[in-house]
Amino acid sequence: MAPSAQPDDAKSSLPSNPDHLKFKRQIEIEGPNSTAKDPHYLPTWNPTQKYPPLEPFEYVERGKDADPSFKDLLLEGSTLEDITPSMGSEIHGVQLSKLTNAGKDQLALLVAQRKVVAFRDQDFTELPIKQALDFGGYFGRHHIHPTSGSPEGYPEMHIVHRGPHDTTFDTLFENRLTSTSWHSDVSNEKQPPGITFLYALETPKVGGDTGFANLAEAYNRLSPAIKERLHGLEAVHSGFEQAEGSRKKGGVVRREPVASVHPLVRTHPATGEKALFVNTGFTRNIVGLKKEESDALLKFLLDHISNGGDFQARVSWKPRTVVVWDNRVTSHTALLDWSSAASRRHLARITPQAEQPYETPYVK
Ligand SMILES: [Fe+2]
């Protein structure tokens, strides 16, 4: 299957300067009149950052033995409202940075169940960056993104940024009908991310929402005959195109890309739910099928996910919002629907890696 548009990971306003060797800093690109509210979070691209291949690590599933009453998470005075019946919740009155370990375990379970949860009025942006990273590190080893911008000195922090007057994407619709690009983050890694945190520093007044799709429900909707056939199949997820895209723009490639083979249907270690694990951003072909067969089956599955408005949720951003999703059972897409003319969109992602995807036998 032909590679699609690059996922959001590769789109963090990379300056299109073909100079491969220059250490680029967004703050210098903007100059002394920069209006950034959190300049220490502005992205930098350091070409001397080079990392060896990722080694396997032992992942601990925090949600597995968590108390399902959520008593250490949903503290007195907090409110939880569902965004849709099948996925997505919004919580007020909980300060994530103050959670006990029991509360964090319950957070992992709640996010596995609801797939994406938005927490409003959080203090992450006021904490030292290291403290925010330490919080996320409880959920798994930090993934260092191979191509994205990061705050200077913190390569583990993935920055999504589009500055005011950045016209990089204003021409997108000259060649594309939509910016929609469903993906699970860096699913090409051997141990792709699980519980993932993205928090907002600056956002447009309206626009720039993120769309999420519930891949467990996408699996559930399939007929028993198709479900049964998908079990045992594996797909190739490749990061080579993303790295190549960055190189072409003069961006960094901190670690050489890899491709991994993952089951088409994976099982979640905390909930036992099965979920489709394919996405437009990284999944290239199904192992053992001929090209036309693989292309047709992947197209069917990817169309099913992108057409499933009744198992998707759209999350709106406000400054001080932290959105937590489970990357193992969701796809998401950026929605580039706002003009760059007056608005900065600036978010920071903490991306703990999880287990190597595995499948359990089909159950009728
Ligand atoms: Fe993403």
C-alpha cells in the first residue's frame, strides 16, 4: 500500500530549511518579538542528537490491578462527563500532578476503558519540564521521537507547534482534500506507546481539535467471520517514510527508523479487550498476502476506521488541558482547520512506551 500523508508526529512546524547541519531553534526563527507564552517549550532541532536502536524493556501495565472504583482518581468534588457513549470522557476537578500512585494506576485503567480522557485546568505547564516528564515516566519508558522538535535539553518531550504567521500548512488544501490523517503514534516501534499525554500551552480560540477513533469498537463491529479471519494475521508498520520526509525538509533523524511486524488484532493487557491495530500513518502491508489482497484488506479496515463517526470522538483544546489517550486501542488525527494568521498552537506530548503488541485467540 502506498504511504499516505505523514502523521502529526512529523508535522510540528518543521522549518523548511534544507541545511542539514544547523541546530534550529524556533525562538531564534521568531526573533526577539516572539509572542510565545512558554518559550522554554518551543521546539528545537539538534542534528547532533543521535541515538542507537531502541532496546527491549520490561513494561509494567499500571492499569492491570487498579481499583475499578477509581476512588483515588475521581476525588470528591470532581466531575466526569462522557463525550460519546463508546469513548471519550472529560474530567474537571482532578489535578493529575498530585495523584498518588494508586490514582495513577486508576488513571491508566480509566484511559484504557474510555480510550481518551480530557483533564481541564491542569498545572503541567507551570511545572519544570523534568517534573512533567517524571510524571509520565511512571507509565513506561519515554519514547524519544526520531524527527520531531523538542524543548532544548529534553528530547523525550515531543512538541506539536505551529506558530502565528507560519504558513507551512496554509497551502495544504491546494493539493489535498483534507488534513485528516489517522494514525497511532509511532506504531512502527517494536514496543509502541500506550498511555500518552498531550497538553496544551497555547491554542487557537476555535479549531485544531483532535479526532480519536475507538479501535476496540472498530473490531467489535466486524462480523464473526471477518474477526475470525483477521486473527493470526500480522502487518508491517514502517517508520522509514517519516524519517525520509524529515530528511527531505532538512529536519533531524535522531535514530534510524525501523519497521515492525504487529498482529492485526491486539489484546489490551489491562482490559482484555481486542482492538484492530492498523493505521494509515504507519501500516504498509499484511504479511503473507499478495499485494492486491493486502491493499484491499488494509483499505477495507482503514476505511472502516475513518468512516466510523459513531465510534469516534472529537476533543477540543484549551490552554491547561491535558488529554490522555491509550495509543494501543485508538487512532487519532490532527485537524488543520484554523488559519495560522493570528493563532499559535503549541502542545507538548509525553509518550511512554508499552508492551510489544500481542494477540490472544479468537473467541466466538
Ligand atoms: Fe499523533
